[in-house]
Amino acid sequence: MTLFQHGGLRPKGVRRLSAVITAGVMAVAAILVAPRPAVADTPWLSVSDDGYVAISIPAAYIEANAGPVSQLAVEGNFGPSSAWAEYGLTRRGDVWWGALGPLKPGLYSYQVTGDDTRSLKDPTNATSVASKPLWSTFLVPGDSARLLADAPQGQGGKVETLTYQVKKKERSALVWTPPGYQAKGPKGYPVLFLRSGHGQSATDWLDLGRARQILDNLSAQGSMEPMVVVIGDGAADDKELKDLRKAVGDAYRVLRDPAHQAIAGVSEGGTQALRAALTKPNDFAYAGSFSGLLTDGADRPDAKAINRDLKLLRLYTGNVTDPAYNATVHLTRALSRAGIRYEFDGVNPDAGANWKAWQENLIDFVPRLFRTVRDHGPSAGHGPLKGEFTPPAPGTTPTPFVQDGFVTFETSTDFKDAKHVTVWANDAPGGSWLRVPMSRAGDRWRVTIGPLDPWFYYYQWIVDRVAVKDASNPTKVTSEPNWSSFFIPGERSRLLSDVPAGRGGKIESLTYASTVANQDRTALVWTPPGYDAKRAEPYPVLYLQHGSGQSYTDWVEMGRAKQILDHQFLDGKLVPMVVVMGNGNVPDFNKELLENIVPAARARYNISGDPSRQALAGLSMGGVQTLGVLKAYPGRFAYVAAFSAWFGDGAGVDVAAINNGTKMLRLYVGDQTDFVQPFFMGSLTTLNDLGIRYEFDGVTPGPHGWDVWQKNLIDLAPRLFTR
């Protein structure tokens, strides 16, 4: 990992630029970290229409309001399945900086936190969450979130506060009335009682659940019956609910008969709706449980009465990260045994017990009320329950535990006295890093995240702001001792998986004398299956370089170079070649490469010295080194590629020699979350102005990290030595 990738806590590989970077490159880096003016009303977070979030927070504001901090994070529902997660920022001069995305369309909430405990609200964002004073929100637009947007002016309903008495205490609820609602008239409206969960507020349904927007939009498009919706908090018991129903009946023109009354809720509010449906089926004709936690199906339910009086009982659950998942498994079994009719919306694969799931639940549930519907099946993309989700018992090793794309992390007992433990992994969109908080589980910490796409993942614990390796995971990364890794198989990650034993190439160590470093150094060398040291025609060779703070081992341990090359060779897509991964941590890379690495490789391996049969590529710092060799020695390598790097200025460049001696110059960069992208794009302008021929196939989705560079190697390797 290279400069600025991680933010917040930065491993040793992120804390320095190698001395190998030239003065021109250092000037570009200086521009990158130059202080930026802090304008009070400049938004801290800006969100593009395609879901990328750019973050820039004045350090002076943080210090004035939270005190000096060593780390700063934006906490929000950015994690897998919309879980709460921390995105660590990087200090750049006078600002804390970060970029995250693309986020899927939807509503996001967040706060800013320094050193795990000093939280504050974004003063540049006018949105608020009544129950969480430090939270702000933003909406990423998109077709899947269109019902979360504000309805056109004048087409929405109204939200009012209803005050009522319970045991001589004043309580309140929120009431949404549909467009055109009149307090007087010959016909009453049906009513939905919408409950919050324990510890939640009725206002959460507006601030986080977007209930007003959902109801307004469903009403505007004619997808729901005109109704009154009464939103209450999750603390009400049956007596309070009864008093609320009476108060609503007295204050609004609603129908009081059970056939025109519905109840639904989230979490404990969903449990309340379930109990009402199963124990008093003549109170409500419609009931919906959004992540409800009832497990027993209620004691001895009257199936005959329930099936007679209840028109709809519909159950909703998120994926296995939802505490209601196992409860729903038990409940559906109990209902089936009792002969009670119910509908199940299916398992939401992309959300747990959170407002993203509950927004979707409300969107599905409301159009089914007080009308005849034909579709009684699950929502599109939702799957069946697969039985209980049970991670291994505490203390099971090795960790983590991977089950159908869900990953359970567990610490040892060494951190039982810790205050704040997170797992920091490349599980954000595109491979960015997020810190997902873990929860105490006895004398350990544990969390389940997912589903993660098939790919190669790496992580570390952050224990009270200190990076720690998962000692129960035997994998290792030589250049980053705190990192561990795991792999999720699937078609998407096939090229990163191990090939069958005995069918792949070989990785060998090559020791060479470095006259630049004044010591013996090591390179790793991949030879293809069937490599013949005595073959008449020498093999073409790719010299593949790492980035700053990394070493020769990283392309194998992190880049999965062996797996990629093995698969592509066996797939018949790779020209048989030798790949040399040298150590680029030297002040004079040109000399190290040409006078030390290349001669040593040619002395030991049957590889070509013909420029047309030689390739040079590298990532980040290694990409800058690669382009430096191209400028200083045009034509020495006919195939050249740089991943997430920049060209610098064109002073003294022999354009004709580069064009005549280079069969392919191919350039790669990550998306907006790759800090190099602006400088990379500037390089394209320089190359165009100079007239240097190059190839650029567009940005690679992802940040300045291995998820991008693995994809770059996958694209590059089959193109080598084919022209």
C-alpha cells in the first residue's frame, strides 16, 4: 500500500515517499499535500451524482471543537449491508481528507469522530436527526432510491404532531395525512400504526426511514390507498397503543374497525406488531414485522381466529447480520406448524437490521394495505431462509470464518479490557478500507460482516487506536506484519484463486548483489509451467515493480501475481514468459534495474535481452520508476505499463525514441478514490502535448490499492509480447 491510501492510521508503508522518487515527482507530491484554505461554509462532504463522496475537514475546526486528535474518521452506514463503519481520514496540511465510493443510491447518515471518542456534527450540513444530535444525512440519488427523494412541490401529504394522554402523562406521535385529506367528510380513512424500535424515536422514521418521502411518492404515483399513518416510538406497551388508537380516532377522520387498521414496526416495534396479530387478531387486519424478534410464534395461537380475521401477516428480515434472521427462521417454522397463514418477503441480501432494509420494507408493505393485490411473493432479488446462521464457537481457529460470503471476525482474549476494537479491511466499494466496530462477546470481540463479493481481502485489528495482527490467522504479509488475509471464492475471484496443485508455475528467490544498496538483495521470479532452462529461444521477461513502503514480496503476497499468471497461462491467454519482481527501494532505481536486477536475472534464467522481448511495469512508486526508465532509456523495454502513477513533465524527453522503441505504453489508474488520479490525468495531457503514443482504457474502479492493481495486472499480462 502506498502514500495516503489508508488515512487515519497509516502503516509504515504509507508514512514515507521513497527517496527514489525524483525531484520532479516530489514537487507533484508537495502540491498534493499543500495546505488548503479552510472556508467555514464550504461543505465538509460533497457527493457526486454517481455516489462518490469527497471529504475535506478543516483541521483547525476539529482542534478548536474536539481538541488535538491523532486520528479522524467519518462514521456512517457505509459498511457492507449498510452497517455502521468508520472511514479513516488522512491529514494533509490544514485539512483532513478522504474519498469514498461509489456508494449505492440511498440515504446515508454520519458523524465525525476523533480518537474514537470525540464526536461532533458536521456544521456545514443543515440536515439533522432529532434522536441523534451529532448525525447528518445525505442522499445519493438513483433509480433505486427515487422513492426516498422529496415528492414534487404540492404533491405530498402533511405531517403533524398528535399529543395524547397515557396514565396522566403526555405522549406524542407523528401523523401523516395523505394529499387532499379533509378533517370532515362522509368517508373515513384506513390507518396504519407504524412503530419504531426500542431506543428509537418516532422521528427516526422521518429522519432516517424517509417515511414521509416514501408515503408522498407512493401516493403521488397511485401505488397506495389513501390512508392515515401514525408513527410512534418503540417504547409503547399494549395499554399505550390502545390509548393512541383512541386518540387518533378522536382527532382524525379514520375508520375504527379492524378491517381498516394495520400495524407494522421495526425491531421491537415489529415484535409488537407480531404479538398484536397473533394474540389479538381482531384488533388489526394487517400486520407487518420489519426485523421483528418474536421467536415462539406466540403462546398457543388461535390459528382459526388468526386466519379468519387477519387479512395479511407479512414478515421481513435482513440477511444474517440482522439479529432477526434466526428469529425469523424460528417464527416461520412455528407459524407453519400452527397452520397460520403468513407471507414472507424473503431474505434481503444487501441489508441487515438498519434503515436501508426498513425503508424497503415500508415501500413493499404499504401498497398491500386495504386493497386486493395479486403478488404475495418475495421482493425481487430476495432469497429463502437457509436455516439458522451459527458462527463457530468462541476460540475456534483459524480465523476469520467465511460462510456464503459472510465473514465473522473474532479476536483472542488478549483485548478483553479494550475500549474500542474494529476490524479494518478492504471491504468498502472498490476496495477502500473501512473500520467496522466489533462487539464484546464474553472476553473476546466479534463481528459478522457481508455479504462480500468473491475476492481477495486483507485486514487488521485496530485496538484502542493501535494496529494489531489477528494472531489466529496464519497468513502473513512480509512488508506489513499487522496484516492478515482471507479469500472468498467465486467466478469473480477465479483468477486470484490457487490453481490445482502441480499445474501452476513456480516462484523462486533470486539473490543478487546490489551495488546501489551495497548489499545482497532478493527478487522473486515466476517461471511458467513447463519452463525449459535450455530452450533454444529465450523467454520474454516482465520486470514487475512494487510501490512505496512495499517490497519484492508484495506482488506475490498481496497482488496474487502467481495465481493470476498461473490461471492466464492455463487459460491459454498468456505468452509463456518469466516475471521478475525485484526490490525497488533504492535511491537510483535505473541503475539498480539495469546494472543489478536485469543482469542477475539473465545470468540465472533463460530470458531474452532483446528489447522487443522485455517489459517493465510497476504500481504507484514503481510506476513512477517505470516511466522514469522509459524517459531515460527509451526503447530499452518495448512494453511499458504504469499503474496509478504519473509521467511528470516532458523536459528532455526524446519523443521519437519513445515512440519508435515502444510497442506498447499502457497506463492505468483508479477512480476518484485513487489520490493519484488528478496527476495521472495531467500526465495524459502532457503525453498528448508531446505526441507520445499510449493506451488508456479508462479508470479502473477502486482506490489506490491492491484491488485496482490486481485488475491492472489481469488486463496487462495477456497483452505482452503479442505485437
